[in-house]
Amino acid sequence: MSAATHTFSKGFSSNEGFDFDIRAVLGAAASGASDPGEVLAAVDGIAPKNDRAWFEAWTRLGDRVAGIGSGCLERGHAASGAAAWLRASTYYGVAVNAASALDSADELAHVFHQHREAWDRFVDATPLAETSRVSIPYENTSLPGYLFRPRGASGALPLLIGTNGSDGSLSSMWATCAFGALQRGYAVLLYDGPGQQTMLFDAGTTFRPDWEAVLTPVLDFALALDDTDPKRIAAYGISQAGYWVTRALGFEHRFAAAIVDPGVVDVSTSWSDHLPKSMLELLDKGENDKFDRDMAFGLKLQKDAARTWAFRARPYGPRGYAETLHEVRRYRIDEDVAAQITTPLLITWPEREQFWPGQSEKLAALTPSVSTLVPFTAAEGADFHCEPLARALVDQRMFDWLDERLA
């Protein structure tokens, strides 16, 4: 009798980060943003600690598929070219994060611009939607965005505004919200907020905890569009945007509905849960110098962890170790903010959530009068953070709920 196969439960790699990336990219196939065969072939045989090989596998795959896109467009095959550029943008997007584990940051800027060029080439060529680049006024600058409308649609449409997480590529939002929304007749507005993507790598801005200062100008921009139904505008936030969108809803009440995938009430736990109790005591006592000393010593012995810290901390601005964690601790939903939320809110609740376990339930408990908590399970193939291998199922549940709210 042959041995049973347990790839789904045991993972595609013993490196948890590699495994999650593979799951997320395979899940993007539901929207055309990846092709499973080329993904699995590209990562086949990569050792779990070989960060250089991991980065090079994704850049090579991005290069190869981008070449397909260029060739198709040169021969007049717009649909094939756009499809290839979309996949290439996904693969380069993984390479951007993979670059954070390399000894040098020299390759990060180059691969990031390859990623955005691939995404822009897709936006320009896709027959799947009418597209336009937009510039959203924000304080003394502007936020870059992309507006998608179902091709051939007329009249005032419902609109979904998608907010990205802490380090996801903008192209990943095609798979997690834009594709499903367009299929159902929604217009979609995606944007880079402060500290995200181009606003980080090109503009040098940093995150902020008071995301109402970001989402309100984005909503103002959307309300000024001639072809948007002002009574049917919804917000979607993925990963860390589960915090940002929730926080904004405490102060911005004009959205007809909102979805967070998953619920996040305290961003800092994804950082502090990995620290020893003694280190957390130093942080709580405000003994920043001692904390920084011990962190520097520990990270000197763990180069991979040091590189991960530097990559994750960069969007919060140049700070010491303790200062960074004190800043991240500000990203928290308290009872006062939660009590002000009046917008109907769908909260995804994935089994085996690895970054913010238990927080979807906590958010639902803080907002019982407006929240719908939707479980996703391993038995459905829908476990882990943001349900990476079940995006079609997520689309069905969240858009059915949204359709009913905006009917």
C-alpha cells in the first residue's frame, strides 16, 4: 500500500515562511494571478534555509513570465500578455519580501521596481476591467491608486476600497479582493497608504496608527467620482489592515459596510509573542537601554532574525528596538474606539491563524452589535492567515454578505 500524502497539512516547505508564501501564491491562481505548475516547479528542491536560492527562484520566475508577457503583447495577444504580466507581478512581489533575508539590501529596490512595472503593464493591458491610475490627495502630498471598473458597466456602481497590510504587494490585492469584486459588478479602488509599497520605498513615508487620517481622504476621493454610488461604498482590509480599517471605522461612519480579513485588535502581539518574558518586563518598565542592549546581543547571534526585524521595522521609521515596539503597541483597538463603530462589519476567522491568533473573536466581542464573525476551517482548506488556499471560498462568503448589505 502506498504512503498517504499530507502535503496540505504538513506544508510545502519546512520553512514556515516559505510554506506560507507558496500557499498564498497558489491561492492566487483562482484569480489568474499565478499558475500552480510554474510555481511548484520554480521552488522545487529549495532547501529550507537557503534564502539566496529562494530569492533567485522567484526573480527568475518573474523574469521568465514577464518575458512571456512582453512577447505576447508584441504579437498583439493582449489577453495573454496581460495574464502573464499579472503572474509576473505576483512572483516579483514574493521576491521583494524574500530580499529582506539577504545579506545585502542592494537588490531590494531593483526587484521592487520590477514588481511594480509588471503590475503596471498588467493594468495597462488587461481586458478584464476598465482601469485608470489615480492620485488621491493626502495631507501635503498624494497617494497613488488604481481604479478598476467592470468593463462595459454603466451608471453608478457600488465601490470596494481595498486597504493592504504591512508588507503585501499591491498586486496581491487583485487576488484577495479586486477580482472577486469586479466579477460581481463592483468598482474597486486600491491605493498605497503611508509606509506601504511605493509610499515606503519611493516616498519614504511611514505607518501611522490613526488610519482614519488616511481612509477618510481616500473615501472623500471616491465620493467625488461621478460613477460611484455614494450609498454603496464598502471598505476591505487584509492582514494588518484588519487593524487599520477597524480603527478608521471608529471615526469614519460613511461606509455602508466593511470587511476585515482577519480581525486585528493588537498589532504588537505578532512582535512581542516571540520575546522572552524577561525582555517584555524590561519593555514594560521602560528600561529601553537594557532592552536595546539585550536585543542587539541576541540578534547578533541570529542573523536571519536580525534581517527580518530590520525589514518589518522599516515602515515604522528609524527607531531603536524598544522605541519600535513602543510604537507598534500604539496599534491597538480599545473599547472606546470599538464602541464608536456603527458600520456593519464582517470579520474572517481562520483556523490556525498564526500571526494574530484569537483576535478575530476578540474584535467580534468588542463590536457585537455590528459584527458578523465568519469561521474558515482546515477541513475546508481555508485555514491559516488570510485563508491563502481558499480565496474563491472567501470571495463567495464575503461578497454574498456584502451584496446583501448593499442591495
